[in-house]
Amino acid sequence: MKLIIGNKNYSSWSLRGWLAVKQSGLHFDELTVPIMGEEWDRLKHDMGEVQPSSGKVPILWDGDTVVWDSLAILEFCADKVGRERFWPKDETARGMARAMVAEMHSGYQSLRRELPMNIRRRVELPGLSEATRDDIVRILTLWAEARARHGSAGPYLFGTFGAADIFYAPVVTRFQTYGIGVPGFAQAYIEAICEHDWMREWIGAAEEEDWVIEQYEVMA
């Protein structure tokens, strides 16, 4: 398999796709393409015949199969190796995990817009919009409920590392980048995510990248 991702410093969806394939345990080759560069423009052109939503990362190639969209990649990998590797075994916990992943996949537009992922940066914001504050409160509420109801088996949202952690990992980096204050239980969860071997690998690579996308550096 081959996974095409964007800049590790900026691309939250690439992080989700990459973590999903890592969680599968399957071997894959990784191709990082700087988004908004000439190489990215060439790739989008080449992908046009096989990927209707060309121009988005991540993209997973597995033989003749091409899968784009991070949630589709996660589900594709789950089908190959067993869904229990990604989702809680308990039906109630699994239902909540699926709803949380779906909400992250389609929601929180204000947070995404106002707090773009930028792992290398540390910014003290003078204030946040009401919509972004609402997004943050909603996320922290979901984290609290998942940890309280289903997190007794370990430090992650549903105890063991899985799909929900994969999808909220970029939010963890955003909270750190912009110095978002969180309650103790959430800080413990943030530390658990950042100390995960795969996250340490991704963050280390992001810090070593020399690509800069100016529009993400001047925001906030």
C-alpha cells in the first residue's frame, strides 16, 4: 500500500489517515507532497482519472484500489484487519465512538477556520469567537463523557487507542498550538495522545519540515 499525505505540520486530515493506516498494522509506503506547491499541482492532475475528488489528501493506494478521505481510509483498513482494532467491542461504547468520529469528520467548522493546525507554532490568542468557544466546549464535553463512561481500560477516549483518538488527535495539537486552557482530565488525555509513539513520530517530522505555507502562519 502507498499513502499520499500533505505537509505534516499543517495537514490534519493527513494525520488522521496516517494514524489509521498505522493502527491497521499493515505495511505501507509513505509519500509526503507539499500542498500548495508545484509537485502538488502535478499530483492533482495525475490523480484526476482515478480520484473524483482530486486535490485532497490523504489518498491510499492498495493495488488497483484508490481510497481518499480519512474516514474512508480508516474503514477500508478496518475491513482488512478487523473492526475491533479500531472500534470498541461494547455496543454502547461503539455507538458513541462512531457518533463522535462522524461529528468530528463533518463538524467544528469554526474551530477549523479559526485554529488551523500548525504543530510548530505557539500562539497566545487575544480571544476566540463565540462559535469556536462553543466548538471547544462541545469537544471537551464529549471527551469527558467518553472517558467517564468508557475509558476505564486505559488513557484514551474509550480506554484503548482507536478511531475516536485518531480523529481527535489534530484537535489535541490545536489546543497546544493556541494555548487553549482545558480541565485536568482533558490535559491528561492530551498528554497521553502526545506521548503515543506514532504521535511523537509525526510531531518530530513536522518540526523538521522546512515547508512554510504563509497563509497559515499569519493567521491568529
